[in-house]
Amino acid sequence: MRKFLLGFKYAFQGVRYAFATQINLKFHSFAGLAVILLGWGVGLSRFEWLWISAAMGLVLVAELFNTALEVLVDLVSPGFHPKAGIIKDLASAAVLLTAVLAFVIGLFVFLPHLL
């Protein structure tokens, strides 16, 4: 049980590290907070909250994986290497596509409430 509980400690340390060092995670967290406030304001249904929560969660998870890959690449390739740059670009692209998907989901959910 002790190892299980320590896993939570380490996970929260990872979130804390990413939040302290990654401006994009801060931006997406702030955007998520704005979306939550807007959702409360327009009275989203339970089903709509499910979509919005999933979209926000996917973006944050993508950001955390991106951060992990960046740290790993920096560890194994401290100097410049073209493939290291490609790995970072691909991880960043995954975040971008996830954020675009979240934006599209947000449009589908919020536009009917705002029009």
C-alpha cells in the first residue's frame, strides 16, 4: 500500500514540475478554467460537460506527455541532433492536434448556447 500511495506523490510532483516549467500547460489550464466558467454560465448539460471534460483532459495529458518527451530527449541528447528536434516537433504536433480537436468540440458544444 505504501508504494501505491507513493505513486500519487510522484505523480503530483510531475504535475507540479510541468506546471512550474511549461508555459503552454499554464495557458491550457487557464483556458480550461475559462471554459469551465463559460460552461457554468451557459448551463451545459451533463452530456455536454462530458465532452468538454474529455477535451480538456486530453489536452492536459498531451501536454504532460510532450513535457516528458522533451525532458527525455534533453537527457539522452544534450547536444543538437536533428532527430532529437524531430521528436520534440512530433510531440508538440500531438499537443497542437489535440488542442485543435478540443477547440472543435468546444465549438460544437458552445455555439448552440451562444447563438
